Amino acid sequence: MRKIYQHKAGANSLLLGCFLGWISLAAIADDSQVRKGYSELMDDKLPGAEATFQEMANSPNADTAIKGEEGLAEVEIKRGKIIEASLRIDKVVKKAPKRTKARTIKAKVLYKQGKRNEAESELTLAENGNSDFPWQRAEAHTLKGNIYRNRKEPDLAIASYKKALAEEPNDRDALTNMGVTLQELGQPEEAVKAFSQLKLTHPTDHLGDALLRQAQAAIAQKQDLEKQRYINQLVKDLVERYKNQSQDKPEDDWTTPAMALSIIGFADSNADNLSERAGLNIVLQNELTNQLQAAHLRVVERAILDKVVSELNLGSSNLSDPDTALKLGKIIAARLIATGSVSSMGGDNRVNLRLVDTETTDIVLPLSERQTGNPDPASIAAKFTQAIAATVKDKYPMKGRIAETDGDTVIINLGNKHNVTPGMVFNVLGEDEEPIELNGKVLGTRQTKIGQLKVSKVEDLMSYAQPFAVSGALEKNQKIIQAQ
């Protein structure tokens, strides 16, 4: 009898072991599908993510089906189908009210619908719910931090991001948004730590790279005390000029003033997106400034612009107003201002920019760029820089005068401050104007070209050039214009 019992017990143990093993393998397969689906979602491969989650949603296993429905709701949010996502996730929450992921998705939907307080309550439930993976709880903490950040409560935001990183130390969005928040608080050293970790764990992340460079530059500028004093004095003068709306009149109506551009900024059109990674609009302004300067265009430094905006208490809503932006552009002596916006939908990132002439108020160049997936601020800035530089050269050629002639060398009254570089060519204009006629009627006049100058050496306010193709006498005070 004992032998029979032992035999049955052994058989039962074997069956139990097989059963538990089957459950373990099923759980591993389930986890693998979840990871695959969310990886595709993060990479904005929406058709692949949808197929993965749909397969899970069709599973006879109730838990697997719920996870699939959650994933499908996330896909719908990405595609902007908020009503469909809301209906789907409500059913999931009803079946499994304590799931962290379900509550997190519901919070995203509510935030999209403008129900901010309800979204925050859902995230509190998510933070205390049951999660399948640490990253799901980290996501709930990160989204709670985003609510605090949008509400201008940076200390609470940072605390939430730290909770997220305690769950998932290399969470991309938590590192990004914490770093941006720290930089906004004037703590670039701490921001660099977050962005350095982001670069280490996500080496192909273009946005993270750009944010790290920006934070490092902020540290260098913070340590440059002489430059800080210069900025403070300049800002004081500019603020006074803004309030009085006074501008210095040019002494010479022909010579081009130092041509300056100002990147007023990019408005963030993702105010209803709780999952947004912070920083794209900020870093775009910085990247565009750097690349325009590299293209020998004078750009009002962001440190100066930010300080003027802060002193005048101008918020983002004020800067998005065209009249305010134009007024600010004139005061900081910028002939051209660039204003734009960034938005994202379904994995598409769209950046719009308008280049506006502060004297005529005309839009001289509208630009738009679209990228899918991980945004690359440097490549967007490169395309915009190329278009802006071409427009400036075509529509705003530098004009000046001959200051002195000395044999084979001519000195002109344009220099570094006017963005002159060695190798530039200028046409020398004669005093006589050539009439333009049609059918015996004079339509207008144009000045004749009597020679050209090629710049060989540049100083702050003047440049040295060698004349060539000269057909007349070169004299002091003659007009010159940049050759096209």
C-alpha cells in the first residue's frame, strides 16, 4: 500500500512540476510579447506594436488579453484616437482596477481631455497599483512629475522623477525631464549628471546629446564672470530701451547696421501630452543659434534674450504674440526674428519656423520640418540654417562704403560685427545711375559697377580688401554692396 501511495505521490509531484513549468514558460512568453510591443511603440513602429498587442488581446488567457488591450489603447493614443482609447481602457480598468499600467493609460486619456485633476488622481492609483515590470511604476512616477513640472512645481517634479529612477535607474524620459527641470532651476551642474547618464545608457539618443551640450555650455557661461557683467549691463540698457521704445538712428542710411538675428523661441504645442519628453523646443533654439553663428551670421545670444525676457516678465504666451515678438526684436537690434513651434502626433515630430523682418513685419521665410521617431535637433537646425543663410545673402546683402584707399589695398567700413569674413567679394558702385527704360519710358535707375573688392583681412569695425576688375577710380566714401 505504501509503495502504491509513494508511486502516486511521485506521479503527482511530476505532474505538478510540469504544470508549474508550463505556467513559468507561459509567463516568460507573455512578458516577451509585452516587451516587444512596448519596444515597437517607443520606436514609433505603430503597425508592429498593434499586431503584437492584438495577438495578445485575442489570447484565451485573461491576463494576457488585458495586457494586449492596454497596449492597443496606447497605440490609439499615439494615433490621436482619444475616444477609442478612452472606451477601451475604461473596460480594462473595470476588469482590473488595481493595474498600474491601466491606470496610467487612463491618466493620459484624461489629461488629453483637459481633466488635469482626474488625471493626477489616476496616477496616484497607478503609483500604488500592481505592475508587471518596474518600468511601469517608473512611468507613473514620471508622468506625475510632468504634471508638477507643467504646474510650475519643480521641486515636486524632481522628487517624482527620482522615484521613477529608483524603480528604473536608466529610464529615458525620467532622466530627460529631470535634467531639463534642473536646468530651468539654474542648476546646470546637476542637469549634466542626468544628461550624462542618459548619454551613457541611450547613446543614440539625439535629443539627449543636444541637451548635454547645452547644459555644459551653460556651466561654462556661468563661470565666465566678465561675460556675466557685460550681459547684465547690456540687458539693463535693453530693458530701458524696450520700456521707452527708443532706438538709435543710423548715421549713414546706406551702410548696413550689424545684421543680427534673434531666435525668439519655439512654442510647445504639446500642452495636452502628458508623456511628452521635455526639452526639444529649448534645445532647438540653442542648436539653431550655434549653427547660424557657425555660418557667420550674428545671432543675439540666448543668455541675453532670456535675461531680457525675464526682466520684462514676458512669459511664453507673450512671446507667441507677433506684436510683442516684433517689439522685442527691434529693441535687441535684430533685423530678423525667428519664431516657431514644435508638435508631435503619432510618432511624428513637426517643427515650424517663421523668419520675420522687424522693419517691414513681412514673413521673409516660412520653414517646416518633419521627423519620425527620435527627434534630431541638430539635423533640423542644419536644414533651417542653410535656408536662413541663403535668404539673408539674397535679400539682405551687406552694404557699406570705402573708408580709405592705399595703393592696392582698400579699407571698407564693414568688419567682424557685420559678419564679414575673408574671401567675401563686394561690388563698388559708381555715382552715375543707369536708367532702366521700356518703350521709351524710364522705369527706374540702377547704379553702375566700377569694380570689385575681395576681402583679405577682417577687424572688428573694418576690413582690408584688394580691388580687381576695376573700370573707374576708387575713392573714399564710394558705396559698396555684397556680390551675389
